[in-house]
Amino acid sequence: MAIKLIAVDMDGTFLDRNQSYNRKRFRDQYSEMKKQGIKFIVASGNQYFQLKSFFSEIEKEIAFIAENGAYIVDEGKDIYNGEMSTETINEVLKMLKQYDYPDLVVCGKNGAYVHASVSEEFYQQTLRYYHKLSRVTDFEKIDDIIFKFATSFPEDIAASVLDDFNNHVGKYVTPVSSGHGDIDLIIPGIHKARGIKLLQERWEIADEETAAFGDSGNDFEMISHVKYGVAMSNAIPAVKDAAMHITGSNNNEGVLDAIDLILDKKSPFY
């Protein structure tokens, strides 16, 4: 059965260590994808406004599953957005205050928000991932649809922090690792696999006709969901175990190598 849908994570997967990719090679591949009737999805925990900046020439042609599935856009049109309840937002903020944790990013539909007290260095670093970013004095007074909370900790303690989050606010949000010590607190039941399923139904494409690429904990569901789940060689063990194929690293164009195999109808995709 021919593959009709390709979904890619970005950080650690499609993008290299310099937050870039081989644009000419992908442009040629995308042209061939269109000829073969293959849909392309960008599936990431990052902000929609940041994600579409990587694909400015084709952003109105492809689909985006942003914010770990909380915001879905197809051909420039909103398809779905989740929304955290006020109770959930308040419970998470109360828990984070116990950490005395200032470097928090609250992610909404209209933009992302950091506290006014954060350093300029943190603000500029965050701006790389959240192109619409504002400083606020009170997180509880943000006037926006909230999708998730993004946090980051030293890698050596991230696993224990993840456990703490599960214990303290697990009934309100789902804590997921997105690699390198980053932990997102997302709406339960909303993840990349759910977004892929929604678009599959929209386009009438089966799991057996879908390939998905990822490297981190927030990719596990979509790698497990589709028939052709592909892990990067730099992926965490759980993602590799769930995948049917392991490609090269994000720094060696592993996704593009696998796309060539798909377009050429070669093993292990055919």
C-alpha cells in the first residue's frame, strides 16, 4: 500500500543542531510528494507561528500540528484547538510556584507569554521558538486560549521533575518530555497522534498509508500510532523501541534520506 502521508517532528528530527535543514533537497522532494499525492504534516510541540516560518513558500499548502496537538492548521485554515480550563491553569501555576520557577512559558493561541521578571537572555532564547512572545506581570490574567505550559530543567534532574509533575498535577495535565530537559504540560488526551488521526480522517488516509518521524517522548504516541513509525538514530530508547525503522540522525539528514526511500518506493516502506 502506497504511503500518502508523511508527518515530521522538528527539533531533533527534521531540523539539525543549527535549527536548519537542506532546503533545496526538501524542495525537490516536496515537488515529488505533490506529484505522488503525498500529504506533508509538521508535527511539533512548538508554536505555530515559529513552525510556519520554516516553510514560508508552502505554508498554505501543508498542515501543522502545533503545541503537541493542541492547535491544528491545514492549508492556512484553523482545524482544531484545545483549551485548558481555568481550574487547570490555576492548579499548574500554584504547583510551579512551589519550585520558585521563573523560566516558564505559557503557550496560547495568539502567542506565548513569559513573566516580566525573566532575564533578557532567557527572553531572546525563548524568542527563537516562540515568534509571538510577550512579557506579562501576572500569568493568571492572560487573555488567551491556553494550550500548554513549557518548562526546562537540567537534563540530570528532568526525569525526577517529570515524576514530580505527574504526582502533583497529573490529574489536570499530562507532563511529557520533549528532549534536552524540556518538559511540556499538555492537555490530557491531546497529543500529536490525535492530531494525525484527525487529519487522516479529514483526508481519508489509513494508518497503513502513513509515515511519522520523531526522536523524543512527545513523539511516542504518533510513532506508535502509524504503521511506518520512524525513529532518528539520536532518538530516546522508548521511541526507537516503538518504531518500525530507524533512520540517520537529525544532523545527517536522516528524515530526508528516509523520504527518498518512500518516494522511490523502496524497503522498508514497500
